[in-house]
Amino acid sequence: MNEKKKSKKKNRVIMRSVILFLLIAAIGYTLYNNATAEDVSVLKVGDQAPDFKLVDLEGESHQLSDYKGQGVFLNFWGTWCKPCAKEMPAMDRQYEAFKDQGVQVLAVNIAQSDFEVQSFADQYKLSFPVVIDKTKSVMTAYNIIPLPTTVLVNPDGEIQRIITGEMTEQDIEGFMEEIKPQ
């Protein structure tokens, strides 16, 4: 009986040691990850908009910094996103109204195929540039989580406003007015 108690006690010590080791390893791993993680800053109003270069459906390059001096209505979207599809015709109508007043629209699709995006653009007869973020690098730089998300970039290249969720045509008109150069 005494031998059995010693064996149980030994097993408990081993089990507790293993658990303690695993806890220490988990804490060490967490501390290491936190210390070496890349510092991903969340963009906020007033920040300089991160520059990027993407290609549209016609093969033309669009670099954000090329639009300095103009307001940029930067819309992140997906073809599967119902609110995105709902606001696209209104965005196109407002783009037609504001494009000669120094407001540009860049619709940034998140990593879908050229075929899907071209079919969508054709279906809605979109006249503004539609670019595809194939590697999701722009999405990551702008910390985009929900779709649609629209980032208003003022003529100085600064983030004026960040809008998440669907916009009405009246909202879109007001936002374009907000970033129109003076």
C-alpha cells in the first residue's frame, strides 16, 4: 500500500511538472510574439493616407499619390457583398457629377478574379476606375475589416473620414462634397 501511494505521488509530481512546463512555454511564446510582432498601426482621421499602386481592369496603373491635389473617394468592396453592390450605382452617378470638380473614385476590390470583377463592373456599367488588390496589401495597410469601407482622402493626401457599411446616395454626395478641392 505504501508503494502505491509513492507511485501516485510520483505521477502527480510528474503531471504537475509537465503542466507547469507547458504554462511557462505558453507564457514565453506569448511574450516572444508580442515583442517581435510587427507594429500595425490603425489609421485614423488626419493621418497621411498610405500610398499604393494598383492596376485597373483596363491595365492602367493608379497610384494614390498621383491624385494629390484632388479628393479621393477610396472604396473597398467585394462582388459578393450585397451592400457594396447596392451603393455602386449611386457612387457612379456621384462620380459623374464630381469628377470635373476634382474628386476621384478608386474602387478597390479585395482579391477576386479579373473575370468576377469585370463581370460586376460591366453589369453595373461603372465608369470610375476599378482596381484589384490581389495580394490584400492595400487592405492590410488601411486595416480594412468590414466591407464596404470607404476612406475619404482630402486633396492634401490625408485621411478625412473612414466610413464602414453601406452609404446612401445622399451620404455619398455629401462625402464627395467634403473632399472636393476648394
